Amino acid sequence: MYTKTVKKNTTSLNFFDSISPLDGRYFLKLHNLKDYFSEFSLVKHRILIEITYLCLLSKQKIIRDFQKDEQDFLNNLFINFDKKEFEKIKKIEEKINHDVKAVEYYLQKKLIKTSLKDIISFIHFGLTSEDINNLSYSLILSHFKKEILEKRLDRLINQIFLLAKEWKNEVILARTHGQIALPTTIGKELINYYHRLKKQFQKIKNFQFEGKFNGAVGNFNALDFAYSDKNWLKISEEFVRSFGLQPNLYTTQILFYDNYLEFFQIIQLINLILIDFSVNIWQMIMLEIFEQRKKEEEVGSSTMPQKVNPINFEQAEGSLGVANSMFNFFIQKLSHSRLQRDLSDSIIRRIFGESLGFTILGWQSLENGLKKIFPNKSFLKEELNNNYQVLTEAVQIVLRLKNNIKAYDKVKELSRGKKMTKDEYLALLNKLGLKDNKKLKDLTPEKYLGLVKKLVEKS
């Protein structure tokens, strides 16, 4: 669909006819995902499973031992698999209309003129396509999780953490119900997200994908019929574990998708947290709490030259929303299957990469957006000085400590819905008979922070 050439760290593309923006507009940002979620990657993993299965049969003395050169030959079928070999499999698939069987026939052709021709009948012996497919998808997802997802998420979480530490003393006015409430700091608001994300990151790190290897309807029918003296339950478990996956013996023809759906639900929650984060940063830019660094060559509007738009946070919100809508569909659709098998899941599995691609795109957008923002210190100072009414909580607390049962109502009567400067705040103290209370007189919005600094430092 597009051509790619790489020379001196530059990449040129022809993606004018791409359908998905992941393969077009955002290809340069996500091109490494093709190593996991392309059709080429899926077929290559199928070859790995089939070859490893032949080695298992040899180890179990079902077929003969392999000579070193024979073992090397089999290994190289996977290692050296390239676009040319991929096209051979696709030509077979065009004729027979079965993608996994095409891999089997391809391997037969590879072995027919070698010393391994005597074991050709044992390629895919006693298996169903789903024995190959589920292990391939689980391996792809497992590698993607470890090599891309975890690293990208860890980097974003660490970026938020470092900014929280850097801005731990930047006082802002918190808003509840959209209205000015009490003082907080930028650092404290960011550290909240750090802790939320850290919990989910640990779940991602600990997550293990499952695999099944048990025949056409999950009962080892053909394998037990052929070799009833073999402990196929144990063999199956050990085979699945050899790929770093958790064995699941209790399946139909398919590995139930519960395991994948749990994984997607963790990512979905992470994305929801980050959508909340994106929207709140966007609002803080709108409220002028944050400024954005300008890139001289960038254009913010096609007609309004002054604009510097928070595009990264908007793109993150959109990308993560698309990803989560796909996860929702996966959960609704893949949580059930007709009897022992139906094929409606086949096309859905092929778009796992798109949902994860939009996820990574959203995370990248947040990283880039966070590099552009910084506190608008002059605005924050002015806003704090013009909103001394945020100290009225402390005022009514002092009155309560004096056993004044009307404390709240008295302060409410004099302050509700009003903005106060420092002088107006001091006048309020005078009306309430608190003009000599040094603690309240010396209090400012910058000082009324509770344990906010300790909370950030504790992280």
C-alpha cells in the first residue's frame, strides 16, 4: 500500500492511498508497531509455532531425532522468513482460502526436497488452526506489552512524576464544581495522576497471557487417539509454558478471550485516566494556569495568527477515545462464542493492533504536550492576590474552635459569591471580631496549603 525507503535516518513514504490514519498520517510515529501487528508478523509467528511443535514431537519420541543441520534448517525457516516467503504463503492462501493451512502447505514444500521429508505428515499433526493462532496472538501481545507498551507507559508516568516534583511549589487555585475553591499546587495535582497510573502500570507488568494447545474442540481427541500412552495434558502445559505463556486446559476450539479482555480493560482504564488528565491540562491552559512554548514555524489557525492551540492534549483525548471504543467492542463481542466455535472473531483479532496503535499515539501526544507547557507565574500570582475569599474556610474553622455554633453561617453571609482582595479579607476579619488573630492575619492563599508539599515529597 505504501513504499518505504530508509537512508541516513530519513524515511519517505507514499501513503496517499492508505485507509487507516495509523498507516498513513501517523505512520512515522507508529511504524515499529508493524513488527507486531502486521499480517507478516502473524504469519511468521505461525511458522514459529509449527516448527516448535515439530521439535516437541521429536522430543516426545513421536518422530525421530533431528540432526544439527536439520534443526538449523527448521530454525532458519523462521529466522530468515521475509517478504518473498510471505508472498509464497499468500499465493497458497488465495487458492485454498485458509490462512493457517497455507502455512502448513508452505512448510511441506520447504521440507519435501530435504532429509526432513519423512516427517512432513507430522506438520500440524492432530492440531486445529486455533492451536496455532491463539499462541501466535498471545506471543505477539506479550512481546508488544514488554517491548513497547510497558516502556512507553513507564516513560509517560515518569515524565508526569518529574514535572510534579519540579512544580511542587507552584500554588494555584483549585476548582470544585468549576468554581474557585481552595489553594493547591500544580505538583500535587500531577502527583495524583502519577499514583493512579502507577497502580495500573503494576497490573500491566504483572499481567500474563494465556495459551491453549488441545485440538479441535479442546479435548485432545486426535492426539489421544494417535498416542494414548502420552500424557497430553502435561505435554500441552509444558509446550505453552515454553513460550512464556500461561496454559489454559479448559477451552473449546478457541482460547476464551477472557484473558485478552482483562488486558484490554487495564489499558482501557489507563486511557480513561489519561483522557481525564488531557482534559484537565487542556482546561488549565484555557484558564491560563499553563502557558505553551511556541514553535516559530508552527501555525495555530489558518486565519487567526495569534493562536497557540493545545493540540497535543486534544489529539490524546481523541486517540484514546477511539482506542477505548474499540476495547468496548472487543469486550462486548469476544466475551462469547457460538457453541464450540464461530469465525466472527477472526477479523476482530486483526484490529487489536489498531486499538493499541491509537493508544500509543495518544500516549505519544501527551508526552509531546507536556514538553510544551509551563506555569504562568505572573497570572497565578495575580489570581491568588485577587481571591482571598479562599481563606474563609480557615476563618470559620477558627470561629468553630471558639465554640461559635453559627460560625459557618456568619462567614457565609459575609463572603458567599464574593471575590476578595487582601484588604477586603482583613475587613472581614474585623467584622467577625478576629482582627487580632495573628494566624489569620498572616495567612495568605500561598500559605494555606495543608500537607500538600509533604504529599508530593512522600511520593
